[in-house]
Amino acid sequence: MDSRLATEANPAVISHADAVRIREALGDILQSPPFRSSRQCQVFLTYVVEHSLAGENDLLRERVIGTEVFGRTPHYETGEDPVVRVRAAEVRKRLAQYYQNRADCPVRIDIPPGSYRAVFQWKSGQLVAPAGEKRGSRRSPWNWIILGLAAAAIIGIAGRGLRSHAPSALDQFWASALASPKPILIYNATTTVYHAASAADVEHEFIPVRGQYTCIGDAYASVVLSSLFSRKGKLYQMRYGADLTFGDLRYQPSILIGAFNNEWTLQTTNELRFVFDTHPTIRDRLDNQLYTPADLKPDGRTTEDYAIVSRVFDSKTGELLIAAAGITQYGTRAAGEFLTSIPSITALAANAPRDWPKKNLQVLLRTKVVGDTPGPPSIVKTYFW
């Protein structure tokens, strides 16, 4: 094939007849098996082809495409949100699949790596004639109308349908962690359980058993977080008990679950605004207000609990650190639910600073407990810095 259009689309070398044939080829591609199952790929390819034909190279930059096609804000961080690069790579792959068994295509559309401009190539030696001059190449006027309407509709939904898929508050909360090339570490401490000593052990009435048990609330938080990362395609690691060092926390984004049974949470968050004080209390260090379950029983049951969710970019570890912990296991479970709930994070964002996705933050939560099940977490206080 000889390239009629190089990486810079120049309308001067693309005749009206050539543009018609290119759009005809585009229509065939969009309805082919590799593309018809992905509306985003259809929209992306249509946008690139149309603006390449028009020579509008300023509209073929990553940030502009992210804004116009994928509904991102005009100043979004392309380094943290690689949606354009990811979708471009997928479109290139689908184009390769489409052309795999179509060596006789009169015109080929490609998007070279490192660019978002389309390249159009014609079969070597074939003359480009206005549509309809060659026998068998004529299409009904209705086909052209339908193709034109389809292209217009696809470009139109870039400003409507796909904008509705703009990143949710939950996506924005987790953007930095998900963008990290390193897996996320999820750490659960273990709880010491005391077993009755055997009759032969006359020196001890109870024997502490360490490193073998974890709280139900901690386990719940770990499950919902790992499920979230699985849906997002993000790698994660699970650690328990003594299987954690400060070096691990310095290496990768980490989530610490639990507080009074988790020394790492207590050590890494003890200088923040909301802290775990002596059990069973949370302290607001700004106004010295204390938060304690009103009716906490000796067996740990209660009708309410409080929890703290912290996200610190400049933490003591030097890496992103997130802590989710309640005074009891009920609060920890509620904190895990908060971190994975679109409505909860949306409520947080509603009263947050505009640049909250990039800020350190703490959220003080309260949950009502019915039986042994905590209800939806409610926000008591927030702090951003």
C-alpha cells in the first residue's frame, strides 16, 4: 500500500471522493465484530478519523480527546487517568483484528503508536475515483444518509452518553491508588484470643493465642475492598498478623484495616486530626471532642459505633496510606463499606473542596448497629488538607 496521507492529516491532499471512501470504510469497520460490541471504541475511532480528515490536529491531543470523548474535566491529570492511551491501544488492536483477513481492502485506516492522528492507505496502484464510477462500488443514497447520521450520532454521544460515564466520586477517590504501577497492599492485623489452659497447665488459667484470628468486621472490609480492586482490574496483596514490615508500607500504596488491634494504624495515624485515643474512644484533636459508643457492652456488642477513614498521600511511609478502622468491628465493617460505596463517596465529595481527589482527607463516621449488623455509615465530620 502507498500512504496517501501521512501522520499529519492535510485536507489539501484528501479529495472529496477520497473522504467519501474513507467514511465508507469507517462505516464498515464500526459495524464489524471487533467494533460493534464497544461503543467507546466506535466513538474514539470516529472522532479521530473525522478530525484527521478535517486537519484539526489541535483536537487530536490526549487531554482534548479525554475531555471531548470520555467526559473528563478540562484539567484532568493524564498521568493519573490514562483512559485515552488505553482506549487507543484497544482500538489499534481491534483494527489489526479487522484487517487480519481483509488484505484486499481498498483503503486502510490506522492510528500509528504515539499519535492520535489517523493514517489512510490505499491499495498499491489503485486509482481513487468518486464513489459510483466503478461497477459494484455504488451504494444507495440511503446508505450514505444512514452512514452520515450514524457518524453524527456517534460523535454526538461523545458529548452526552459518554460524559455520563465520567469518573464517579468513587473512581476519583481511588484514582491515585489505581494508577500506581504497584499492587495495593491490604493489611489485616490479628486479634489475640484467650483459650482456657489445660488441666495439666497449673501455672496459667488462660493462654493467649496470637496470630490466628481476625475480626469479622476486619474480614468484611478486606473482602469488599479486594472485590472492588478485582472489578477495577487492579492487583492487590493481602497481609495478616506479623507478616508486615515498615519496608512493605514504604514500597506500595497500603490500606490498614482495624485500629485497636492494629498497631500499624495507631502508629501511622497518631498525628492526624481524628485519632484513636484510649479504648473505646476517638478524639478530635482540633476541639478535643471525644466519641465513644454510648452502650458498649463487655462482650463488644453495641447499638452504635464510630470509625475513621483516612487517606494520606504524604504519610509517614512516603507512600499513599489509607486506614479504615472503627472502635469495634462494627465500625471497621462500616468503614469498609464507605470506601467501596458510590453513594457514600459521592456524599463526601458533595461538601468537599474542588480538588479533594488530590488532598489528604479524614472522615469521621457513625453507624447504628441492629443485632450484629451495622447500618449504612453516616458522615459526622470531614477534614481536608
